[in-house]
Amino acid sequence: MTYFRKAKQYWRSCVDMRCHTVIAGFVVGFFVFQGNSLYANEIGISTDTPARVRVENNTIFYNGDISKKSWEAFSNAVANKTITDVRKIVINSGGGDTIYGRKLGAWVLKRNMIVEVEGGCFSSCANYVFVAGRKKLIRQGAFVGWHGSEAQQRIDGFSFHETLVDGINGISGENFLRTKLYEANLLHYPDIEAVKELDAAVERAYRLSMERMEKSLANEDMFFEKLGLNNTFTIYGLLPEQLKRLEDSGKRGWTFSLEDMKRLGITDVHYLGLEEYQMTPNVRKHLIVYKLAPPQT
């Protein structure tokens, strides 16, 4: 099931204005970039809010989601630590907010830290924190999973200005968002008569959403440019040629073998178990393992 189909289901179940506004944004690719905390809970990844953060010797232990509150908890925990005081972050996170994910990733990158995954590192954790590590360790039984990023706005079917591949009445993402914002306002303010005022309110909300999306996407581009990475790994399962397999699997995300991670530019990754990472029970249970086509010779 694609994000668009899910969004339509969630839309019908919304009971308040805020819910409808969030789902409208979700449909065209902004709020969809938040980590799926319910799913993360199901598979044993920490989603505590705020995250539980502590420093022991030269190691930071981070358990929880990625959010503004968690960033504040993290900042407080490391406030008096210098670059030489901490060399490693051990993280267990279901992900969350993309903006604060990049803040945490940039902090790790600046300090040239080792990132060690305990339990799991999903969504924004995988997108921005895991890849920022100088050296990347995955503990036995743990996994790293992706399920999309802001770059998916550029994929056909996720673009605001193109017809949605999901075929929602054959309308564009741009018009779909406007329509849903209009319906949300009308639903909760049924006595409104000044249609022009309603139209203006919808247009303001739409423009604000577009500005936020475009600014955040540009910020993500700059983040990956600093890392010297192409963002393909964050959207691989959403590419048109890969999406059906993801939908049919019933799984929420994907991963790669360590060899393929290296080919994607995610280097110095080590699995701290005896078996091959991609063959471990948790990986096979919860994620698709996409295999890259062999390089042309």
C-alpha cells in the first residue's frame, strides 16, 4: 500500500482540524518524512519522547525518537562535552523529525564520531545519523532501515506538480493538497459564508506548506552534499521500478547488504555478529533487502 492510499484511509478517520491539516501535508510528501513510531514500537526500536540520553566515559547513549524535545535532551546531556570528550554514539531510534535528524547528524559529522546501532536505527536515524558516522557499527541482531526522505518529492507520483501515480482522481499533488485543505476548513467551520476568505486561507496554508517543503528539501540536499553522498539509498524502495515489491511485501522499509552500502557511498560499516548482516532474522523479518545491480565492466 502506498503512502497515498494510507493517507486517504487516515483522512477518513480524522476527527479534528489539526489531523486533516497534517494528513494533507503528509499526502504530498512533507509529513510522510516523519518516522513511523507505531511501527518502530512493534519491532522493538526505541521511540521514547524525549529520548533518554546519557554520557558514560567517552560514549553517548541515545534511546528514543528524533524530535525537538529529544534534541533539547541531547543538547543538555552533551552541553559541557568537548570534541575529545566523546568519540562514539550508541543509538537506538525509530527516527522522527527530518530537520532534527539532520541537526543530530551534523553534530556527529563535525566531531568525526563512531556510530553504533543497538536495536535499530530507522527512518531519520538511518538517513542522517548512521551515515554521518566516521565508522559505523551494527550490533548483533540490530538493523538499519530506510523508508524514504524528502528527496522522494522528486519522484514521479510524489511531485506536487505532477499527476499522482497512485491515481487519486488523476489530479496533481498540488491540487490535491489545496482540495483537502479547503475541505478541512469547511468541515470544521460549516457556517462560513465568505468563500473568498476561505479560498485565501487555503492559499496561505498551501503556500506555507510549499515554502516549508522546499526549504527543508534544500537543507537535505546540502546535508548529503557535505557527506559526499547521493541520496538514492533513502528513496530506493520508492523508485517506480522498486515500489511494487515494497507494497507487496507488507514491510515498512528496506536495507542493503554491507557490500551494497559501500557501493552507495556508505563506507566503513561493520556488523558485530557472526552471520551476514542481510541474513539476520530481524532484517529478514522487518525489512526488504534490496540488491543493487552489479557494476558494469
